[in-house]
Amino acid sequence: MSGAKVGNEMKKALIAAVILSSLVLIVYGQCGGFELVTYDDTSYVTNNQRVMQGISTENIGWAFSTFQLANYHPLTVVSHMLDTSLFGDSAGARHLVNVFFHLCNVLLLFFFLIKATRGFDEDGLIPSFFVAALFAVHPVHVESVAWVAERKDVLSTFFWLSAMHSWLVWVKDRNMGAYGLAFFFTGLGILAKPMVVTLPAALVLLDIWPLNRVDFTKNQLAQLAKLIVEKLPLFGLSILSSVLTVMAQQGGGAMQTVESFPLGLRVSNALVSYVAYLGELVAPVNLAVFYPYPHEIPVWKPALAALFILAVSAVAIRFIKKFPLGAVGWFWYLGTLVPVIGLVQVGDQSMADRYAYIPFMGIYMFIAFGVARLAREGRIPGKPALAAGTAVLVVLLAGAYTQAGHWKDSKALYTRALAVTENNHHMHYNYGNLLEREKNYTEAAKHFKAAFKADPSHYKAMTSLASILSRKGDPYTALDLYQRALQINPDYAPALGNRGIVYMQQGKFESAIADIRKAQQLEPQQPNHMINMGLLYYMRGDNSAAKEWLRRALQVDPNNKLARKNLALIP
């Protein structure tokens, strides 16, 4: 290719990159005006004292030496600290950092495909553009970008794609520095989100297509074995990360038991979810931040899903010599979803849009490069295919813009989820909490009731409803709800503390002291329990003990006005 032609094709690639950047900003520029939501954003950011202190040597050491929210993703935690140091309390700035990483990911994917498919000519440029554009504006990816708590998604993918670029250099030049960078970026990705453990296997797929490192006329198994062996250091990182992840999730109580989620139900849900994600790919409507786990699944659903998966897999393998892209795209999708498909169930969601952020890349590659090949071979007309692809992008862009708007604040997010899902206990509970903070107790109570109607074991919703009923002068119903909540979780401190208050109001001081003392032991940094203990001892006439508890509350929270006021009133 002449120098002039190379320059011309490079110019086209840069123009395409500008268009891709514009698409991202059209959809996600609005995020700069969004609030943080009370679903996980508070846990990761505003209620995390270390994060709100910003970057320091001590805080970085803490991030790398502790598990956070039943996960080990220290690099993500450090990124949130850096946000604080750079932007203070600005929610919009935190959102825009996510948008920045998503934009970087779109461009990294685009230029990787251009380089990997050997050239900037239109055979590689147009399908590479469409893969990146689908990734940029598909509504399913809104959750990963517009949710600050999902910084781990966009950050880990940044390192994933950086590792792919380094791997490409290694394959072409056998440069050990490039191999070292691939190892380095894989490690960083895993430290941002453990889902990156599938990257080494994904690199094997890329070796098949587009890197064409497998000669299908020779011993394929031997070649694949060689490709796997050269990635053993990367697989070693994945194994180490898997061990740490299991430890974190077990220690944080996030890993569900077989009693709660039977193996048969997990397998059924996993099979159905594989097909459901593809449904979202084709028709991204009624998207929600949380999809409740089904109590039961009709046998025909997983059976048909299994047949579909097996059939597509068989066809992909059957035609892998003639059409390796098909097998790579399909098995990329299947394989990268494995850690989050629910065979090892973490949390109680049936599926989640954020889990499709990396897996859908494989399907995008299959679609865009598959259509490009059909057009190149004259099997379909090229210009109508290009026009159809453009129309699809416009529709997806509009859908993504609308979907992103649902993330502007907690109320918009929860009401949207409740509008498009049924029996959504998490969203009823979260929306109830929001309404309670707004002092709309009547509506809050309705949502708390709906939460434990959908999930009879939802002890948190029972406790919240009981608190409202107690405030409204119905202590007996409240006490019954506290009892039910504590039968499910005897160590739930808010229920213990609140039941203790009801006992105190009824003059049952010994029972009240027992409950509130246990609550304080479970939540030693919660000043309200100490204030209530002070009130209890004051009511019993023990002013000395009352003062001691109030002083302890002020040690934990020196600015607590209630503790200071009560202390001043005790002679």
C-alpha cells in the first residue's frame, strides 16, 4: 500500500474515531448532571469513609489489604479515592470519569480490530467501526457506564482491551516487553474486577480469529495446546484471582448456599439467561437495574435454551474452518459470561445488564464482520446493508439516551425498574427507603409490604415497615414484625435496636438493654445504639451509666447533636 493511500486510510480511521467519540458523548454527556444513586453508590463512595478521605498511602494500603463489599477490587476502590482527591464531592465528575473510560474502551476496541484485521482498508475499517459503535451505544451497556458503582466494569475493560493490544504486538513481533505488558494489564484488570479472569481464554479465541494462528489443515488440538501453554502465566493470575474472589464473597456473605439456590435451579436459570441476554441484544427494552431471581422455572425453558446453545455451538464448530469468526464470536459470548452466569450464585439477581459489557463484544464482531464478509462475497448488497446498519445504530442510540436518563437519580431508577419488572423486592425496598427519607411514610410502608410479599425472607423490609408502624403508634404490630425479622436473621442490628426501643417504651428495661447492647456489639460504630443505652439507663435512674454511654457516642461521632444535648440535660 502506497504512503498516500496509507495516509488516506488513516485519515478515515481518525474520522471514524471522532464519530465514535461523538456517539458516546451524545448518549452519556447528560451523566455529568446526574446524582449518585442509593443503590450501591453510597456503599462504594459516600458512606465509605476511606474513599471520601481521598488518596493517601494509608488508604491505598487499606484498599489492597481488605475485601470490599464481598469483593476484592482494590484498583477500583483507589480510583474512587482519586475521584475524591480530584473532584471532591462532585457526583457529576464521578459519572464523567466512567464516561471517559467507556469512550477509551470504544476507541481501544476499534483500533484493535483495525490492526488485528490487517489494515485500514474498508474491508476492516467499516466492520471495525460498527463493532465499536454497537459497543458504544447499545442500551444494555448503559448500566456499566451510568452507574458510578460500576466503575469496576469500565475500568477493568480498559485494562482488558489494553492487554489485547499488547498481545497483538507480542503475536506480531515476539517482543517480550509486549508479553510483559499483556501480563501487567491482565493483572491490573483483575485488580479492578475479577471477571477479567476469562481474558486468557479470550486471547486464545483471538488467536483463532482475527490473528489466524491456527492452521486448520494440521493438528488443531496440538496447536491449541501450544497457544494455551504460552498463556500459562496469565492463567495463573486468573486462578489466584478466583481464589481471592471466593474468599471475599464467602467472607462477605454474598455467595449463596445450595439450600437457598438449589443447583438445579441455578443451571436452569443460567441456561435461560444465556438466551435472555441475546434477547436483550436484539430488543433492548424493559431494562432494569435488578432482575429478581425466579422461585421456579418451567422445565421447557431451560430445555429449549440448552438445545439452542448446543445447536449453535455445534454449527459454530462444524464450520470453524470456513468461518472461524462464527466460533470465536459465539464462544467469546458463552465463555466470558461463565463467571457471572450464576452457577456460583453471588447475590440474588437472575441476570444483570452490566454482565454483558464484555461478552457482547463477541456477538458484535460476529455480526459486523459476518455481514461484511457476505457483502464482500456478493451474497448480500453492500450499500443496503450499510444503510440498515446505520439505521440500527440510530435506533440504539435513541434507546441508550433514554435508558441513560433513567439513571439521573434514585427515584427515576427505582420507579423505572418497578414499572418494567414484577415482584421486584430489591426495588420496592430501595424505593421505600427513599420515600421514608422524604417522610412519605404511607407510600414507603406500601413498598416495604410489597418487598417482603415478593420475598417472604426480606427481614430488612420487615424491620423498616415495623419502624414506620412504631412511629405511627402501633407498637404491637411493629414488635411482631421485629420478631419475624429476627427469626430470619438473629444478628440484624437495626431490628434488635428498634425492638429494644419498643421494649423500653413498654417498660421492659431488661429486654431492652439486652437487645440494644447486642445491637451495639454488632455495630460498634453506630452512635444511635449508645444514645439509646444512655436513655435506658437514665430512665432507670442510673445517671452515671447514662453519661458514660453518651460520652462513648460522642467519641464515635463528636458532632452528634442529640448525644450532646442529652448529656447536657443529665444532672
